[in-house]
Amino acid sequence: MADQARALNRAVQKAAVTRSVFVAPGALGALPESVKDFEGKQLVVIADDNTMEAAGRQAITVLEGAGHRVAAPIVLEDKPRAKPHARTAREIAAAIRDSGAVPISVGSGVINDLTKYAAEVAGVPYVCVATAASMDGYAASGAALLDDGFKRTLDCAPPVSVVADLDIVAKAPRRMAGWGYGDLAGKIVAGLDWKLADALGEEAINPEPFAMVQDNVREWLSQPKMVGAGDAAATGDLVNGLLVSGFAMQAHGNSRPASGAEHLISHVWEMERLTFQGEPAAHGACVGIGTVGLLALYEWLLAQDITEDTIRNAEGAASSPERIEAEIAAGFPEGHLADSARTEMAVKGKGASRRAGRLSVLARTWRDLRNELQRTCVPAETMETWLREAGAPAHPNDLGMPLKKLAADYRRARLIRRRYTILDLLDDLGWLDKGIAALFAADGFWGRRSAAEMQKMASA
């Protein structure tokens, strides 16, 4: 816990916007300190019914007790929980402008992102009160919201202060910590993808934000059973890891330090409004499953030999613009979703002229690059075990999805963002379909799990 607290303190010192962070039992008592720069300004709590009960009313009491003026709270009424719609954030922004109040987000992922974007639109700073260890966006720049149905990260500033009262966090539904663990698990793939993009000349690693996450992620993931059991110290470390990941994104200016192809799969499912047991599938739940799937794909890639002959055989094998257009048309409903995918792929397509250079570098450096990626990679089966121990979903069936949907979504995921990942490298090589098929073959990672699932159903 002490080491992780030091890592958090170092991250705060590097933050571009956030000036203070309070993570401790009873930290809500520090809320007046977090708003000290807004002396004389009216404050407004933004929450939903659940988070008002968990911390919102107490936050108002603490602030009023310290002499602050607090407006009537904005309580989001969506059931069973708030939806990440940009239009909702714009409505909140209008209310903030009308009142002139400084917003205080009281909640987890969606409420924080809605408040963050609303504050940006309204042109005011905001403060975040975290109520669960469920995701890494508390301290990050940008808000991941559905804008006309397309999941995108909208530019906006992070909070000026974050308050995470571990007594409140510990009372959140246990599954939410599992979601946070799943979001942290994704940092393994994010690191692999950034190393790949850096090695191939597509996006250079920013050393400090990269190290903030990658130097710590193994430790953050080292206590899955304790996270699953609700252990206070493990939950505190989980919160610290989520915040440090957010600060890494803040320091870099976008989500690259904490987001790779595993998030692309998650975003596809979230754009489709994937639900499970009547509720929207949680972001961290989707990321965790996507992480297992991408680690399996990395294991397959790292088992391959790549030589100059491989590159010669790959000439002309990448998806053509015509095939990409056909994939977009088949994979997304016509309208804003498809148009946004076209925009992203048009930007990514400008890198097609660099493909020969990328693959030439790959062939020359593959032995060393493979060794480096293997040092970072966690076996997919190991990650699956860790997620289950932490109480997190680890298989598509855990969210009610058939495996064949995941097979299609490996391809669709690369269409929604311009970021270069393993999915793009495999497409460069003409190996994307080959790699996916290998995972779903009878002896492949998902094929073996499918057989085990069928055997379990037969014996039930």
C-alpha cells in the first residue's frame, strides 16, 4: 500500500490539471480542502439515486458544514444506472451555466464522464468524488461517451481534485471492484500495443506516462483473490492503480498509456448497448474479456516466425479500401456509426504508404521485438484465472455473448479507432483472419473453452 501511495503521489506531481488527491478512509472529510479555490462560489453535486445515498448527501453536509453554498443536487434518474450519452452531459452543462455553480461529480465511471464533459462545455472546472474502484477515468483527460451512438473520447479537462473515501468505496457492490480490476488488466495489452506501434514507427512511446503504468501494472494485478474478497488494503491499491492510470493519460494527453485493442472490443460492445441481466454491460467487464481475447491473439502472434520471406508473401495481403468499406457497411448500421468508422479508417488509411516500411522493420527486428513483447505478455489463461479470482467476467458467456460474436468483433474493433494495434499489424501481414481462426479452432484458446462449456452443459 505504501509503495502504491508513493506511485500515486509521484503521478499527481506530474499532472497537468489535477492539483490534489485524497485517498484514505474518511477522505470525504477533505472535500472542503479540495474546493478551497472556489471560495464564495456556489457548488452543485451531480449524482444518481444510488450515489446520492452512498456519498452525495454526506458530501453536501460536509460542504455546508464548512460554510460553502451548495445548490440543489442534479440527480440523474436513468435506471438501473445512468447512461453515457453526450446529450445528457450537454443538458447538465446548460444547468451549470444557468446556476454558475462549480460541479462536483459523486459517482463512478458514467457520472464522472458526464460531469467532466459538462464542465468542459460549460467552461468551468470540476471536482470528482469517486464512489467505487470500478474504472480508470477518474483522473483522466477526456470522457468516453456515446455521441449520436458512436463511442468516442471527447476532449475535456480532468478534475482539479479527486476524493476517494475508501470507507465509501468498500461499500460499493463487490462486482464493481472486479470491473476496476478488468480495466487495469487491459493495461497489459495497452503496453504491448504501444511497444508494437513504437517499434514499427507508428507512435513513439512517451517514456514517463508509459512507465507510470507499465512499471506498476503487475503489482496492481498481483492480489486478485484479495480484491475479490473485498480486502481493504487490496481495494486501496486498486484505487491507486486506477488513479495513476488516469494521471498517465492526463500527462500524455490521450488514452494511449492505458488503452489498446482490448478497449476497442469493449467500445464496440458498448456502442451496441450490450446488456446483461437487464443492465448495460459495465465498461471494465467488457475490457477484461477483451483483454483475455487480445492476450490470446498476442500468444498466437508471438509463436510465429516472421522473416523476409514472410514479408514478401504478405505483399498485397492487407485489406484494400474496398474491403474496409464493405466491412464497415456490413458491421455497422448506416448513419453516424458507419460514417464515424469511415472517418477513423480514412485517417488510418493515410498510413498505408508506410506499410512496406513497417513490415521491413518487423522482419529485421522480430527476434528482439518478440522477446520484448514476451516479457510484457501475460498468458491469456493466467489472466482469465486472475479475473475470475477478482470477481470479474473473463469469458464472453459471462456477459451472455456467444463466442462467434467475439470472432466477428476482433475484425470490427480495428475499424472504430485510428490507433495502431496488433489488429492492424495482423491485417498488414494478411494474417488477421488466420489468427482469429486459430483461436477458435478446436485446439485453439477459445475453441478449447467452447468444448469445455459444451461438456459442462451436457453433464448438467
